[in-house]
Amino acid sequence: MVTSGGNRIVRDDYQCLPSGAFMSSDLRTSTSIVLFGPPGAGKGTQAGNISVATGKPQVSTGDMLRAAVKEGTQLGIEAKGYMDAGLLVPDSIIIGLISERMLQDDASGGVLFDGFPRTIAQAEELSKITDVSLVIMIEVPDEDIVERIVGRRMDPQTGEIYHVKFKPAPSDVSSRLIQRKDDTEDTVRSRLDAYHLQTKPLSEWYIEASKETQLRVISVDGSGGIDQVSELIEKELGR
Ligand code: AP5
Ligand code: MG
């Protein structure tokens, strides 16, 4: 393999994606990818395409926690109060959840983390479990976040994410849509506070790490429309 400019790879090593775009073959190794960004940045919305492009299953700690709350497990009972208040669930709970998830067969080739890690302590623990080769940061200003969060609707049958204005659901689906309990204006402000205080410092931590390792960190402007952001990410994956 001929490389140029750090870990960039020459065109010969690229593989064709289903969409026709190209992706560097080093993303098909057993390393994991971190999808990073504030609440409502579009992590869940973009994860599907990235998962298809890289072959890595999406692992969303938010989805796992909501499933545990729904099932009424001990972990769900412990996590619920934090989630409803827009606070981060303690690191010990999250690390336990991820450690167990990474033992499953489909995680052996690396995964696409969505909403994890969210603290430096989580990132340090993660580095003991799996190598991270790519961090995709979706940047969206706070002023856009509230409208995205308050207007979000979910299809409980398919898990598809919609928005009343930016991605309306088809009419045959709209009657069964639900709204997340933490998608209120008050709670989103607490979630944004938690993001700035506890999660945002992790972006600098990863940028620093990328200076000394093969880790690649890419920053994507997430303030455009959904398709526009998808295109930016697809372009970056092809570099
Ligand atoms: P989690 O479920 O991860 O929530 P989050 O990080 O707050 O992120 P969201 O899921 O709200 O946003 P998203 O970026 O996925 O946006 P989406 O694509 O849906 O976590 C929930 C809670 O669990 C946390 O608050 C915490 O308590 C706990 N938790 C989870 N992980 C944890 C961890 N690691 N450590 C500790 N605690 C943890 O898009 C949002 C809306 O915008 C949608 O309606 C969508 O249609 C729309 N949209 C998306 N992109 C665009 C666009 N480009 N233009 C216009 N609209 C758009
Ligand atoms: Mg999400």
C-alpha cells in the first residue's frame, strides 16, 4: 500500500461503496469509528449511511440505555433519572454496557460508536477495549439544536428518525410516531450544558491524540441540510 500525507491512502487502495463513492480501505480493518457531536447534531441520522459505507455496526449508548429503561432492567432503572434530567449517566455504567456489547460477534471487526465516548474517562477506558482509527465530529451551533431536538419524532417500529419540519414522516407512519422523553426544551438545555462541560473537552483530547498516532479526526459542518451533511461525510470518508 502506498501512502501519502500521513494516513491518507492512494486511489488504488480505495473500495467502491454501494452509493458509488469511494472509501479508503483502512476503514475496513478491525478498528472502530467514533461519531461525535452535541445532542441533535445528526449522529443517529448519519450513522446509517456510515455504517453501510464502512461495514461497522452502529453502537448507540443512547439507544442501548433507552432499551434498558423500556425493559425495566436494573441498569435501566439506574440510568433513567440521569437521562430524564439531561445529565450524563455515570461512566461506570456506560463502560460496563460497552464492554459487554464489544464481546458480541458483530463487534469483532470494530464498530461505529454513536454518542460514546462522552467523557475523557470513557475514552481512556475505550482505548483498552478497541482501537479507534477515525473520529467524525459533527459541528452544529447551539442555536440550531433546540429546534432539531424539540421537533424530532421516532418510529418505534423501525427506529427511523424524523423531524416535523426537516424530515417529515410519510403519512402511513405519522400516526405511530413517538417523541423522546428527554426531547423537551428544558431538558435539551441541560443536555447542552453537559455536552459543553463534560463532552466537548474530549474533542481536544482526540485532536491531541491524532498528532502522535494514526488516529484521524475529521470535522464536518453539520449545520446544512441532512443530505448536504451526508455528502460532506461521504467525501471525507473517501479521502
Ligand atoms: P443520546 O441518545 O445519545 O442523545 P444525544 O447525544 O443527546 O444525541 P441525540 O440522539 O439527541 O442527537 P443525534 O445527534 O443523534 O441527532 P439525530 O440524528 O437524532 O443520549 C441520550 C441520553 O443518554 C444522554 O442525555 C445521557 O443521559 C445518556 N447517555 C447516552 N450515551 C451516554 C454516554 N456515553 N455517557 C453518559 N450518558 C450517556 O437528529 C436530531 C433531529 O434533527 C432529528 O429530528 C433529525 O431528523 C434532525 N436532523 C438531523 N440532521 C439534521 C440536519 N442536518 N438538518 C436538519 N435537521 C436534522
Ligand atoms: Mg442519537
